[in-house]
Amino acid sequence: MSTALTVSPNFNDRPVTVPIDMLVVHYTGMKTCAEALARLCDVEGAVSAHYVIEEDGTVHRLVDEDKRAWHAGVSWWRGSMDVNARSVGIELVNPGHEFGYQPFPDAQMVALTNLAKSILTRHPIPPRNVVGHSDIAPRRKQDPGELFDWRRLAAAGVGLWVEGASPVTATDDQVRGLLAAFGYEVADLRASISAFQRHYRPGHVNGIADGETLGVLKALLDHS
């Protein structure tokens, strides 16, 4: 894994009483890596991440992990609205849905897996707190999207995945309760269901809580 130091000025101190217990995966959503790095290092842009990983697996370290990078924006996970304070943010170079969304290359996934496993040795991040930007901001974001291989990451020991879940039925209120219990903000139920599907049922992203989607959600709750 090739590593480069590319310093961003966009960070501040973390609260001393808040643990680093989340890992948030993004895509850059820009046409090139150079554009993404320029934006993440632009003081006027006021955004950043701890790491950026290129398609060839090159890792850029922008912000030290002990500092708060500004990657999550308006977000929510398991009752916390200051996700930046408790998370490490990783940006994957990918044009995203706006500029020609594409699969994440093997070299990029290998580098992400190695980096994420290293991060987990330094911070107490439970599997349920390995999330995508869309998980923590379902009304605003789609990244890293339905082409991201969460199953592969979980198989390497980073995050959660379940197979063979039995279908489950539930009312909207029960669905809202299950999603909230897992960690999602549920002000817009359809958006939250879509975010869950992007992560855990990427072949079926329609915002409808069918039996298979709910079965996966129930199984994940049972495993977490």
C-alpha cells in the first residue's frame, strides 16, 4: 500500500470525552483525484477527510486520526449528531452518481481493507459503526453507493454482513423502530430504507421495506 502525506488545513480538536468509535466510508464524487484533493485541502471549502484512496490503491493521509476531520456534515448515527467528533473518514476516489458512477477497483478495495483493519487496531469501532455516508445522512447522500462491496469488507473483519436471512413483515412504525434501533435517523422513512438497502441489499434499492429487506435488518440486529 503506497502512502502519501497531503496535509489539509480543515480540521480541529476532538472533544476529549468522546471516543473514536465510527468509521465512515465516502466516495469523492468528483471527476479526478486531483480535484478531490484540491477541494479537501481548500480552506474556503471547509471540508476534509482523514484519508483519500485512489483507484490504484495509493493512500493520501490528509488529517491525523486524533483530530476531527470535516467529512460527515449534517448527520446522525445511534443518537449522535456530531459524527465528525467520533469518526475516522475515508474518501474513495470515484466520480460518483453525478459524473459516471463506477465499480471500485480491486487495488482500491485492498488498500481500503488494509487501512480499515489498521484503524480498527487503534480505535474501539464496533462492526455496526462501520458505515457509509448515506447511512448517516440518508436524506442528503448516496455514497459510497450500491456498487461498493460491503460484503467483501465485512468478510475481512470490517463491518457487518448477513446471508440467508428469513423474510419478515412489519408495519411502518415497526420498521421505523427497527431502523432506529440499528442506528438510522428515520425522519424520512423511505430515504432511510433506501440507505439501508444501499448498504445491506444493494441489488434492491427502492425505499420499500419488503420482507427480504426487513429480514436482513432483523438478522443484523440479532448479530450486533
